[in-house]
Amino acid sequence: MKKVTRFFWFCSGAHIDTLKKYPIEHNKYVGIGATIFFTALFAALSGGYAMYFVFNGDGFAVGFAILFGLLWGTAIFNMDRYIVSSINKEGTTNQQILQASPRILLAIMIGIVISRPLELKIFDKEIRQKLKTAYLKGQHSKIDTLEKTYTQKYAMELGKNTDLKKEKDSLERDINRSRYQLNQEVFGDKTNQTSGITGYGTYAKQKQSVLEEKEARLKTVTDNLGQMDQYLSARKDYEGLNSTRLFTEHQLDSLSSIAGFSDRNWALGQLTYNENGTRDLDTYLAISFIGYLFILFECLPVFVKLMSPKGPYDTAIAKTAEANIHLAERDKERDIAVTDNIYDHNLDTDIQRRKKIISSQSDYDFERHSYE
């Protein structure tokens, strides 16, 4: 227990040697340190999970996720530890809140960041279903766009193809009718379209000739229609219409499994809306409360430090800080005094040396002048 206690003291950013002197403060800093530690632990899991989706499908995805999770958790741990340890209990409550406000805003941002990947994991099943629906709608839209583009681009050819089909259908009906009339003419059936004379006579030959012309025209139209269908089919291949199909259930499962962080994050946001665009209050509250929980959890060490009364440890730390500041000031004064004395000594020494040089030069010049 002693090792665990010391570890949580370390997590809280407390000065352990000073904290040992005040047993009444021990539990408070154990709680603060534990909160910071578990916040960092959740941050590591969240960051690792997010990175896993970034490198999803890569053979080193798990290794990258573990490495990034450890780095992210360590960064959050160090940041939280600094935030809590830097809040002192000096001054009024308003001053303390004002001092902590930037740190609270930072804690809120950290809470939002670490909660999002865990929300993605909690709502994984719903996200997959939303992605399947989105991918299927996207494929429908893609096919519709291709068909619209194809129709606009080859409107003349499609119109001609439609006309050929209509003409073919009309010719086939006419040929069937003409063939029936020819049979009536040959067998002598009297109608308003036949002569009633049995045998292959003049009228029968005329009807046979008309029938052959229509059959020849039908053959031409059929050939043209076949060529046009072949051309349009080739254009469909070129435009991608024939190769674009709706996703199967297996393909949708595969796509939703390898979806990246951005797609899954979008899908999570879409879960809070119904199909008609209205807000799905139940899902929205569920996702929001998870985010609020992590934000509160991240801000909790700061709130605990602010709400706790000023204790003997805080007073001791403040006095120690004052003593250290005073020591630093005295060290500064000492260094200034030493520097001044050394400078003065160097100045006096330099003056004496220059005086000697000038005196020696003067004596030398005087003796030389006297000799001359």
C-alpha cells in the first residue's frame, strides 16, 4: 500500500517529502493522483483505439495503436499533473477560479478528445449499420448519376434506338397482318381486303410483293437495331454503367469493417438524427452523456483542488516557495556583490599597472634626453 500511495502522490504532482509531514493531506492527494492516473489510462485506450482505425488493415496496426496509445496517455498524464500541481491555494476563491479557468478549458478539450474514440467503440454496431445504409445510398446515387450522364450524352443515339424499336414492332405487326391476308387471298376467303378468288393470282402476287418489301425493311431495321444496341452497350461499358452494381451484403460488411476514423465519426454524428432529419433525442442524450462524463472526469482533479480547503501542505508549499524565492534573491545579491568586487579589483589592478607603464616610459624618455 505504501508503494501505491507514493505512486498516486507522484501522479498528483505533490512534493512527497513535504506531504509526508502532514498525514491529514495524504488521502486527498491519493484521490487526486488516482483520478489523474485513470484519466491518462482512458486517454491511452482512446488514443490507441483511434490510431488502430487510422492504420486499419495494415499489418503493424496493433503495434502503431499500442505505441501511440502509450505516448498519448503519457502526454495527457503529464498535462493533467501539471494542471493540478500548478494551482495554488493562495488568494481568494475568485482569484483561484480565475487562475484555474484556462486549465479548466484545456481539461474540457482533453475530455472531448479522449471521449470520442470510446464513443465510437460503444456504438460500433449502430455505426456499422449507418455506414452500410450510407454506402448503399451512395452507390444508388452513383448509378443514378451515371445513368443521367449517359442519357444526356447519348440522347440522339438513344432516340434513334427507340425509333428503330418502334418501327420494328410496327413492321412485325404489319407483316403478320399481311401474311394473314395473303393466306386469305390464296385460299379464296372473301373480305374487304381480298378478292375471294382461290389460287395464287394477281392479287396474291401483289400482296406477296408487299410482304417481301416489309420483310426486307424489317431485316434492315433489325440489323440497324442490333448495331445500335451493340454501340450503346459498348458506350455503357466505357461510361462504367455495366460495371457498376449495387453492393452485396457481404461487400457492405467488408466496407463497414475497414471504414476509417473519419467515416465512423461522421456516422456517429448521423446517429443523432432520424431519417426525416429530426433529432433522435434518445441517441443524442446517450452520446452526449458519455462525452459529458469524460469531460467531468477530466475536470475532476481541478475541481477537487479548487473545492478542497487550504491545508497545511498548501501552506508549507507556499512558505517553501517564498523561502526559495528569498534564497534566489540573496543568491542574486551575492553574485552582484562578488561581480562588483571583482570588477573593482580588476579596475584598481589595471590602473596601477598602467601607472607603472607610464612612469617607466617617462623615466626612460628623461634619461635618454639627458644623455643627448
